[in-house]
Amino acid sequence: MADFLLISESIRAIAHDGGNRHWFGTAGNGVFLIQYRDVDDVATIYHFTTANSPLPSDNILSIAILPETGEVFFGTESGLASFRADAGPAADNFSTAYVFPNPVRPNFEGNITFAGLMENTYVKVVDAAGNLVFSTRSNGSIAVWNGRDASGRKVVPGVYRAFCNTPDGEHTVLSVLIMQ
């Protein structure tokens, strides 16, 4: 399956992110983010074009990644665009782990980002009563939450705790305030 995924594309740029995924810039068909789990398990995470993103052109000339934040930059023949991805190089420990934005303002519509995490960190977000609201696994040092519960509803204002645990038993707890 991996041999045929991009067979009809002319690849002009490749970058590897902190979540062990590959960004491919094409000549005329925008950008693909591909995750290889194994030979038979390949997934297209994103496919950005001028039709579905702010890319100024579908002819990608270069790709660069700012490792600290996971921001990906795309150089095209018509200018530059960037995208804050959800992956960064894994941290060695949780000493620099943090949440942003924090506090989360009432009209905020983006993702809440847990950064500075270790490889394969499991993140479980709970409300003040200890009810599980959201869970995910980090891509390298970054995990994201859209501020919604499992039913897709925006969570109520309050303090939420993110319990961050690695398979090796390392752990930390991060807090985030969702404002009214």
C-alpha cells in the first residue's frame, strides 16, 4: 500500500516532524501529511490545497518545521504559508510541560495544546468532579484538545486537569482554566 499512496504525485519537498510523520510538498497538488504506522498501515492525516486552506499555490517548493512549536512552513511560488501542526520532538522529561492558551478565553475557537510532553504520552483531561472529558496520545511532545467533551459540546467553564502518563510510568499533571 505504501508504494502506491503518492505514485501519481511529483514530490518537490519532504520534511519529517516530531510525531514521526512525513510532510510531502507536490508540484500542483498541495501538501500531504502521511503517517506510516507499518508497511500495511499508512494514513493520510492532512491534504492541503488552495481549495481547502490558505496555501497561496498548490506548487510547493519547500517545507520547514519549527520543532519547538510544531509549526510547519510551506514555501510556494506565490508566497509562504504556515500551519500549527500537532507534533514536535519528544521531551526527555516533563520539566518543560505546559498548556496554551491558558487561560482559555470565552470566545476561543482553536485547539488547546499540551506541549513539552514525552514520547507517547497519554493525556486524560478531567473536570473538577474527576469525570473524564477527553483523552488522546501525544505526537512527540504535543497533544491537542478542541475544548469539547466526547459528545462534541464545548465544556463548561472551570478548571480542568490533564493527567499525562507515559508507558514507562513517568507522569505529570497540567491544569487549564476555561473561562466563562
